[in-house]
Amino acid sequence: MREALLIAKREYVERVRSKAFRISTVLIPLAFAAVFGMGAFSGKMAGGARNIVVASNDPVLAQCTRTELLRARTGKNDAKGEQNAPPTQLHVEVESPVAASDLAALDRQVGSKAIDGYLWLRVQPGQAVPEATYVSRGSADFLGADKMQGAIGDALVREALMDHGVAGAQADDLLHDVDLKTRQVKNGKAVASDASKGFWGAYIMAFVLYFAVVFYGMNVAHSVVSEKTSRVFEVLLATAKPESLMAGKLLGVGAAGLTQMAVWIAAVLLLSASALGSELGQGGLAAYGITPLQLAFFVVYFLLGFFFYSALSAGFGATVSQESEVQQFSMILVMPQLVGLMLMVYILGNPSAWPVVLLSLFPPCTPIVMCLRMSAMAVPWWQLALSLVLMVAATYGVLWVASRIYRVGILMYGKRPTLPEILRWLSYS
Amino acid sequence: MNLVELNQISKTYDTKVAVDALSLQIEAGKMFGLLGPNGAGKTSTIRMMIGITLPDSGSVTLFGQPFSRKDLPRVGYLPEERGLYKKMKVIDQLVFLGQLHGLDATQAKTRAHQWCERLQILDAIELKTEELSKGMQQKIQFISTLLHEPELIIMDEPFSGLDPVNTQLLQETLLELKNAGKAILFSTHRMDQVEKLCDSICLIDGGKAVLSGGMRELKSRYPRNHVVIDFEGDNSFVRHPVVAEYKAFAGHVEIRLRDGADAQDLLRAALQNAKIYKFELIEPSLEEIFIRTVGRRVDA
């Protein structure tokens, strides 16, 4: 035990002191922020001032389309959460009646950036639906193409309503979307849920789990291989048991990983305490639909997942002699977790379907799939308990096998062992 | 007292027999040479001696007791494949390895300083290992083996890669340790180094002991049939019937006599035509003994 702790301490101290640690501590959150920020940023960009022109040979339709475009931009009602969208500065002008021959002038205006784009609606006699074209320098970026389509559809309805003498506020009411509320049964009680919040919470947790387990798992493999190539092992083995070496390594790398995450969490807490944070995410984790119970399980699954995959990684690491060979087995570590991420939408939509339940009980997939299920539903207690039992048993099994491979593998150099050879190692004393 | 006793130990890896029913004893206060060509089973034997691997059969006794890991802090092991953490500072590295061998941090630090001073590398103590020359790294490794004052010191090819000055320094250190009562096992394929240093040897080949015993006693088993002559004049004496083979240089010949031949006959013949400055009857080298026993050269 003393040996394992000494080795863990060395591993931890050297790791935390290293330049790579400091750099990754800063760069990784920046990369995350960049990925997450990109969406927000593009949303903000889209929210900038836009001048567009609706041109049509039918002045009534053009006027109605203008109204609907503005309504689509601000959000017709609260259900879709569009009140959070950036304040619209959409200026829509109407040029009507306009003939097809006038379009060249509009093209020039778009080209000289006098306007951002124009929507050309051409109504032909005998046809109920106009021919619609949006012309801009970019794509239809001030609204999604589907929303623009919807707005035109609504405009046609509004025009038809006007023909029937329905106008103004009355037409507004008729064109109002239904406000659909979603509720989620959690622990036997139906509570208000927010699909998009739940999704983000699950997404963040699954991603952090995936990233952390893969990243730190690979760290273990690299560390094993570097000790093997630098031939430090033989010195260590003269006093320490291979099991202590492996345990020390997992604890050391794991502790360094937790330290890094603690730094990030502290940074997030500080940020959210600041003015900027309060603007970004009010209500802390709850804003992302994460409950304390989920958080507790997240930590447990993180630790189990880490030990499961790191032990696997240590075992694999011991079978190779060069850093470059580590990449060859990284896929084996990544695949089961990737399955969870790839099926995320399905899992969130069908958290109690039997394939999903089975997947969440299959130890290599448990951490991510169970975290996803927990954010979509109240997972039955027996399933949570069973997943923990299976995960602990599997982790123990992997540790046992890996330590056997490890104790033989770290003294083997040269040719890569074949699978039958590795299996034979298990029986070596 | 025997600090190490190996009793008929064997180890097989898949189909390759690495060590085959090997027995040997190492006494306190003695330097013991484990000799043999590359691949003879030296490292496998050492690994079993200190429990890195376990023998398939046979027994290992350390410090008079059946092998137990709790005795390992009394052993210092310098593996043939040197290994240090490249990014770690020398002092941190020594303290870590000292602690692994049961020292506390302060003790380890004090001793590391003392040893570095003794081996003239105190300047390097705050540097990272990767910044040191190979020879300096070798010294650090050497110190890490001795820091915890082991009673049994095992060194696998300790002088490989060292310059003559440092080889001398390390040899002297080992002799001091021996005189202080430590048992030293010293494994090498360089027979010439062993001749000067070791009190007894075990020569292994193909995992088996082919020759073992005290150095003096072993050498006395073989007749002194080598003659070195420094002379001036005619060297026709090399064709004397007692000469089995010879190597002639300017004023210097090395001769192997026929079995049972009398060297005095050669001396008389040489004196007739040449002026003799030196006539030395020498014992066979370990290398020659190995060749005679195994029937081939060490590096063949």
C-alpha cells in the first residue's frame, strides 16, 4: 500500500507540475468554450441588423409576408422559447407591385450591400401558391429557411383571411401557435420539464464523461509505455509489486485528472458568480436540468468509468513497446462510449426502451448511457443499483486481468504479443 | 553466511528454457560474478532471485529465509537496462527511489547528497535526468541502487557505457562496499572485468551452470600453460616442440604450450639465440577457461 501511494504521489506531482498539464488545463476549456460558443456566436451574428425587401407582383401578399416575417423573428408566442432570441433588428421593406424585370435593380442593391437580401414572390394566375425565391449574398441567415417558408405560408393564410373579411387582431389570434407544455414523470410525480434544458444537461454530462475517460485513460497508457521505453520498470519492480505499480499509476493519473476538473469547476463557479455568469446561466446546474442526484451518480459513474477504462488502457499499454502503438488500441477504448454518444437522441427519446435499458446495464456503456437516461426519465432504482453492481464487478474483473497482463507485459520487449500469447500470460505466476 | 541460495531453479518462457536447474550461493563480504554470453540466462536468474518473476521449480533463499518480498528493501538492484524518469529532477528521483526502498524522505535526501558528492556529480543534483550525459545517468542509477544501504547488491553489467575513469571509481566503490561486508553479485559477459574483482563465479550457458566455484580454485584447476616472453634476437624458439600455438609481435610473443609440456624446456631453447627480458608463465584467463569448457567463444 505504501508503495502504491508513493508511486501515485510521484505520478501526481510530476503530472501536475508538467507543462502539458498547465497547457491542457487552460486550452481544453477554451476549446470547449469555442465549440459551445460557436453556436451562440452564430446566433448573435444572425441577430444583427438586417435589411431585406419583400418584392412581389401582389402587394397584399407582400404586406402580409412582411408582417409574418417580423412575427416569426420575434416569436409568435412563448412556447418555443423564442423570447430568448436576440432582439430583432429586422427591417423589412415592401416593394410592390414589382415586375420580374425590376429584379436586376434589387440584385444590384444586394451586391452593393444596400440591402442584405430580397424575397421575390411571384403570383401567377391560376396558381394558389406563389413562386418564392430568396436572394442574398449569403444563405437565408436571418431566419431559418423553414421559418421563412412558414412565414410565407402564414402570409397566404392571412391574405385569404383578409379576403374573407377577417383582419387585424382577429387574424393574429387565428395564426397563433398552440402552446405545447411538456411534463416529465420523475419519481412518480409529473413535473414540468424542459426538453431543451434536459438535452443540454445530458449533452454536457455525456460529453464530459466521454472526454475525461478517454483522455485520462489514454494518459495511463502513455505513462505505462513511457515507463516501459525508459526501462524504469525493472528498477521499480525490484521493490514494488506490479499490482502496486498499476494501482499507483491509476490513482496518480486519476487524481491529476480530478484536480484538473476541480480547477475547471472552480473556474465555472467563479464565472457564474460574476456578472457575466449570471447573464449566461441563471440558476447554476438547475438551469441545465441537472439534479443533485444526477450529479452524484455522474461522479460515481465517472470514477468507475475512469478505473474501468484506465485499467484496460494500462493492460493494453503493457503489451506494446512504443508510444506509436498506443493509437492502435485507442479505438477499443473509444467505441463503446461513442455508441452512447451516437445514440444520444434515440436514448433521450426512448429512455426506457429495452435496448436502451440493456445498453445502460452493459458496463462499458453504462456511464454515458445511464447518465443520458437519468436526464430523460427517473430510472428505476433497481436498474441504477444493478448497473452499479455490474460496473463494479466489471471494473474489478478488468483490473484483475489488466494487472496480470501488466506484470508480464512490462518486462516484454520487441515483437507485439499475439492474443493467444496474452491469454497465456494470465496463467503465468 | 550465505545471503543468497538458489536451489535447482528453472524457468521456461513458452518453449525457451531460460534457466535450467541452476544452483548457486553468494556469501556476505564477497564479490560474486555471474558470467555467461548474452542470452545465457543471467538476467532471468537475477529476476527470480529478487522475485520479479517466480521460478517454475526450485527454491530461492534470501538472507537465510525462503524468499519473501519483505526482504527486498535489503537488496539493491541495478538492472542491465537502465531506467530513470527522464523529466524528473535527479534529487527527486533519488528520493523517490530511496523511499520505495523504505527510507523516509529526509534520510533519502541526506544520503543522496552524500553519494552525489562522493561520485562527483553534486552539480547535477538539481538538473533533470534528460539533461545529463549517459555516464552521469549511470552514476545516478548506481547511487539509487545503494542509497538504502542494501546488504545484497546486484549489478547487471554495471560498467557498460562507462569511461575508464568512472569505471575505476565505481570499481573502487564496489570494493569498499565488499570490505564493509556487503555481498555483491555482478553479472557480465565481460570476463576480464570479473577476473580482477570477483572472489567466486558461476559461469552459465544455455541456462545451466557450466562452471562454478572460487576464482583461485577454478583457475588452479587449469594448468599454467601460457607463456609471455619479451626478448631481443632470434625468435626461432617458437618452433620448439613444446609450443602448441603462438602469436609473434616485435620483441614479444605469446605462446600456448602443449598439454603436459615443461615450460623450462622452452626457456632453455630461447636463451640460446635471444636475450630474454621477461619470461612469464601465466594462468589461463577466464575467457580461455570458458572456451575450453563450452567449446566456443563467449561472444560466438
